[in-house]
Amino acid sequence: MEGALAIERVLVGGRGIIARRLVEACRAHQLESVLVFSEPDAEQAVLDEATFASYLNGRTVRETYLHPGRVLGAAMDAGCEALHPGTCFLAEHLGFHEAAANANVLVVGPPAPVIFRVVDRLALRKVAQAAGLPLIPASEPLSSGDDGLESAARIGTPLYVKAVHGRVLERVEDLAEVPAAVIRVQNVARAIAGDERVYLERVVDARRHVGAVIVGEEGSAPIVLGWVDSSAERGRFTHVEECGASVVSPSVAEQLTEQAVTLCKAVGWSGVGRIRWALTPDGRAYLLGISARLTNGFELVEHMHGVDLVDTQVRLAMGERLAWEQPEQPASSHGIQLRLYHQSEDGSRPDGVLTKLELPSGEAVHSSRAVDVGTACSMDTEPLLATVTVVAPTRQTAVVLARAALEQVVVEGIPTNVERLVGLLRREDFWRGEHDARVLR
């Protein structure tokens, strides 16, 4: 971490759970926090908890939290030496990191050179290939004006059109659909990351999506906190995430740990992030990429391993050394995190007011609220309402606890995915741990 700069004031560029955690972490370290907000988020209680608040002058995510100039401008206007981009938004926006470096504002997270090495998925593929890691066949980045048809014909369908910087993709079943998909992914990628480059990747039978949190300092071996299963996803939302030794077999865990350490050394990893793989029925593990940021499931990993990843980020940014070593992987304990979203059955997020949000509590249950009751929810507000995390000695006990916890959840005023979660937890294949990445399709 490039932490020679003395830090007294930090801009918090996220919202929801991570905003609350960052405000708390700043207070614990006697740092002032400046929390940015958009028009729809102007009444969130966390604004009163921060030292200062800064209005980004806009309503939509694109004109506020995803606007590099406004976020960086807010940091500079408030005299912030550092800023934290949250769990998404500008965390992997290359142009934003470059502008922040030029403005002498430290971005809390992996150093800019590391961000540049891992966010470019094709550059990362070259590093991984040189290190001997298994990769899914893919094309080179499409040149300007290339409709992708020639590359798609070589790869074959079905395939994915993916943004080079990550986070944006679209599945294509037929060659005729490729040109339109290329344009759509380019447009979204340009808005999110300022980089419209895309490439094509073959679809493999990825039955499981697994990952491990990586924590490291430059020049030292990374700490690998595994294993997380995010297979229960629909669209770009993970509805249920699991963590524990039973997620992968001991042999696969050993293989993936070795790959994680090799890749971290190759890219000079420093900071907190997550490596992701796709597991196929034939036992192959394909590298999907590195998320150079905290991801939404960070609290699940914290509860499982007894660490504080947000505090760790802040300490590293302040120039401190990593204060803990590789914790032992719990022998059999298992964690499940349920994510409650503002979402209707068709995936849309119609306008409505959140009139009630009751969450469970207990010795083995941890609930985190992301949105306040009374919020006028829309496409411009935080889609994640809350998380409910349970930790138990075994996976089946965790499933039982998760079912019981979900029965205590009460949400009124807006459509949510609660019924989808109930249905998933009742499935026989989920109980047996035999579900896969198609479970919510």
C-alpha cells in the first residue's frame, strides 16, 4: 500500500453497508469521514454518523457515484487526503485511479499499479497463462468497429461478450446476436469504467463459482481466506453466498491456494481483494479474474475467519503493517449469507417506499442493514436492502439456521427477493449441497 501520505480525512465513496462500516472505521482511528450522497440517498441515517457529508448534485448512479470528476472533486474540495470507493462504483475505474494519483489523493485499496495489472482481464490472462493457470478460451480484444462475428465464429456459441475491465458481460446463444451484444456491452462498460474494450469468451459448463479473499502486502506471501461459493446468482446479483471448508474438496482447495499464491506473486498483489474461479463437472478450475476491491460478501468472510477487512484496509492505507497472519481454516464450520434485494420477480426494481424492515438477531445470526426504513426506493437507490449471515458447526446446521432466520425477516412497501430465497433454501438439492450455478435461472 502506498501509504507515506499522512491521512486525517477520508472521503467515503460508497453507500449502504460499506458506508456504515467505513464511517465506523474512520471514527475508530480518529479520522474524519466525508460521506458523499446522491439526491435519493439524502435522508439516509448514516449521513448523520459521518463527520461531514458532500452532495454529488445528481440523482442517478451514473451522474453521482460513478462520476469520476464529481467524486474526486468532492474529495479535493473537502480536503481529503484519501478516499475509499466502496465495494463497486469507481473501485476498478482505471481513469479514476489515474486522476486520483495525479491529484495526490490516495485511493484506499490495492495500489494503482496493481489495479492496472489485474483489472484488465486480458492482461491478467497473459500473466496467468505464463504462470500455467488453466484459462477458458477467449479472443483478443475487439478493435474499434469490429462487430465480433469473425472471432465468434472461431470460438463458437454459446459465448460471452465481456468487458476487458470486468463487471459487464452478456451471454450470446447465436452468432446473429453477437454484433448487438457487443454494442450493448461496450456502452455499459464505457459508462462504468471509461473503457469500452470487449472480448469474447467461450461458455464452459461452470457448475460452481468459487472464490477466496486475498490479503497481502508488497513483497510478502498473500493470506488466502477461502472458500466462498457464489453459485446462487441471478443476473448480476448473488442471492446466497456460502463460506467454509466444505465448499471445495481438500485437493481442490490445495490446488486453488497454490494458484492464488502464484498469481498474487506474479502481479505483485497488495491490499484486499478476491480471486474467482469457475469449477466444471470434470474437475477443472478455470480462473475468472481478480476483483481488486472489497466485494459484497466481505462480512461473511469476516465472520468465518474472525478478521476485520475494512479495518485492515484503513490500517494499510495509513501505512501500518498487516497485523495478522494466515488464520487456520475452520475444520467444519460453515457460513451462509442471505442477501435481501429490492427486486421484483422479473428482476425489475419498481418505485416504492420501504415501510418496514425487520431483521433477525441471535448468537449465530448477524444482520446488517443497508437501507433505512422510509427510503423511497427506485432504480437509483441501493438495491441491497440488508444481509443476514449465519455461522454454524456444519453446513446442514447452517441451512437450518438460515431458514429460521429468513422466517423472521419482514419487508413491506417494495417487492423483494425474499420468496426466492425461501424457495431456494427449501430445495432438496440445496439441502444436499448439490445445486449449481443454474439454480436460480
